[in-house]
Amino acid sequence: MVAVKALNGGDLVTTRGLCRHFGGIRAVDGVDFALPEGELRALIGPNGAGKTTFVSLLCGRLRPSGGAITFAGEDVTALPAHERIRRGMAYTFQITSVFANLTVRENVALAVQRRLGQGGGTLGAETEGALARVGLLERADQPARDLAYGHQRLLEIAMGLGQKPRLLILDEPTQGLSEGEIADFITLIREVSREMTILLIEHNMGVVMALAERITVLDAGRILAEGSPEEIRANREVQAAYLGG
């Protein structure tokens, strides 16, 4: 049985005035953002809107040029990525970051081991459980380099699940997946969202509309709109900037 987390109703992640500049380019420009614990939020926007830069700031891969980030009530603005992972963040990359020369099982076991430390008597069971959830258990002994690109994306999600984070950030997770795999992904994320907060960066609007409770739209490094899927679909500014209306 899947354990359902207890929600405290507060914001798990907030940013205030968050900025990241690259020379004269303001990739993220004064973003105020709040993600309540337990929510499944989608982050969308046109290419170059600043989505990946924004989540890279959240998880500590980039340092902000200004502003502040809090996670679970703690200011984490200056913390490196590994410290944010220890506090319960997990992030899957837009470009796969699996260990190509390790097996599928070994990749996930490393993620589980990071959480369990040295006393991990359930390492094997948790590793296989994460692989089973994404449909890769039958490929557990296969080198990761031999996986198709879509299966590498699923492996990276399994690595994230193995960490049992409070926040799971998924950056373009359906890229390279077949239609059938996308349908399975939607089912998986609906199940996983009962256990953790999810921030989904996704270009496939069918996936976004099927999964998101709320949607944040970025454009030119700023928040253009936020709302329910129905509100975002009807928003004329969003239609003009992104949805082609």
C-alpha cells in the first residue's frame, strides 16, 4: 500500500524577487513564487522563458543574482545543491544525467543509498520498488547506456523516487517517450503526487492539462499568469504568448 503523506497546508517552496542574469540577459527577473506542500504544479512557457534557469535556482545548480529562496520554512538561497537534496529536494534534468556505465539497478541504488546512508538494510527492496514503479524492473541488469532515450528518462525518475523527496522537480520528463509510455507516466505521477509535492516543467500540454492542479506561466523570465488549467487555457495573454491563440 502506498503511504499518503500528511499535508500541513503551508508553502513548501517560496521565492521572493528571484533573479538570474547572464550578462545583459535577465533569464529570471524578479520572480515571486509559492508552491504549497502537496500540490502538483506545472511550469510552462515558450522556449527561452526561463523555466530551466528558474528550477536550477530552486535546486541549487545555479546561484541567484538576487532574491531569496525558502524550502520548508528555511532560507536555502546560499545552500549548495547537495544540501538541498539532503533536505528533501530531487530534480530530474532536461538532459538525462544517468551513469551510463552502471546498470539500471546500480543507478537507482546510488540514489537510494544517498538517502539511507550506511544503515540501509532495505536498499535492495527500495531500489527494486522504484524500478517497478516506472516499469524498468525487467531491465534492472542492463547497462544504462543501452537504454533507449525514453527509458533513460524513466530511469532518472526512478532515481528521483528512490530519494523519497518532499519536492520532486521534473524537467521535460516525457521527452522521448512513446504515446503509451506517456499514458503510463501520467498514471505514475498521479500516484506519486499522493506522497510528495511535484513541480512539472513540460512542453506537452496534454500532459500538463491532465496532471496539473495549478499552472504557472513564465514569459521572458517573469510570471505571466497563474491559475487552474481552465483559467490558463482561457487566458488571452497566455494564448498570445504560448498557446498560439
